[in-house]
Amino acid sequence: MSNEFTLNAEVRETKGKGSSRRLRRLEGKIPAIIYGGKGKEPANITLLHKELVKSTENEAFFSHIITLNIGKKEEQVIIKDLQRHPAKLQFLHADFLRVDSDVAITVHVPLHYINEEDCDGVKLQGGVVSHTLIEAEVSCLPADLPEYIEVDMIDVEMDQIIHLSDLKLPNGVQLVALTHGEGHDLPVAAIHAPKRVIETTEDEAAPADADTAAESGDEASE
């Protein structure tokens, strides 16, 4: 994986809503928690809000192993939940899950669509691409975690649907939905004919309006 993400954190001694509000308002920090890991207890920490915001500007942050520097310790984690303010561009709380190199993790990975404009369904048949999914949940060991999954549309034709089972996955990666059976083989993308829009010009509408006016005049004279 080409991207590496590191965040600096501190152990959080105080808890409660009042303490969290002071962190955000006065110190520019947000509360967070780390959980999971073999025989490890959850840990309450704080993060600098601006560092977290900068990291989340890269979509890869959400599908990467993150290094948390907590004093002299390091924790390898993935982001599991990020609580956002309903009205402001502000994070309120973050949940991180510890990862072990020999334990599989489940992560939502973005889908990257390629060759959409060059596929037969669009270039030769005049179709339009529609996306059903923008990400997929995968299960794999931390070392095998992909940054994204490519959806190559080059051979897709009009009225053809791409399903999860059609995706090419890296070694060691499986789609969680497909482990639940064939009924969970969700559509990912399709190419369909564009909707036709019938436009009426003013010139075309004029005779009809004139006829209507004439009929109204005749009715009035009667």
C-alpha cells in the first residue's frame, strides 16, 4: 500500500460529556477509543482535530492500517467509526480497532471505476453507466488489505450488469457479502440506454395554443 497514516495521540484521563466539550472547544482535540486486540483493554485517548481532518481528506485513510503514536507506544489500528457534527465540518469522536497480523479484519474498501468512457456499451452503443455501489466490505489479513478495488468496465455492453462476483480481487481478499450465499451477489454497476427527453418548442406549441384560443372564442360566441 502506497499511503501510510500516522496520528499522534495522548491517553485521556478524564471522561464525560463536559470533558469532551472542553477538549473540542479549548484544546482543538477530540476524544477517541481504541478497542480489540488479544487480551487488551479498551483505551481512551485524545487526538488533534486538525490532524484527523487532514488524514480523512485522503479516502485511503478509511481502508488502511493506521499507526497511533501514544507516548512511547505504537498501536496498529483501523478506523471503525467516526462521529461527525450534524451541521458543522467537525468530528466529535473516533473509534479505532486494534489489528493483529494473524487475525482477519473486515473493512469497507472504495470501488474505483475505470474505462467507463471507452467501453463498448458507452462508446459504441451510446449507453450510460450507473453505479449501484461505491464501496464493498472485504475480509482479509491486515497485510493483504487493498487500498481500493478496481471495477474495469472495458468489456461491458448495453444492458449488462456487473455483480460483486465479477470483481477481480487481490490474493487473500474475499467479499463479505458473497460468504452469505448467492442471494447476496449484489449489483455493482450497469450500462443502460439514456432516458429520452421530449422537448416542445415554442413554435410547436403555438398552433395548439391558437386552436385552443379559437375554440374558447367560438364557445363564448355561442
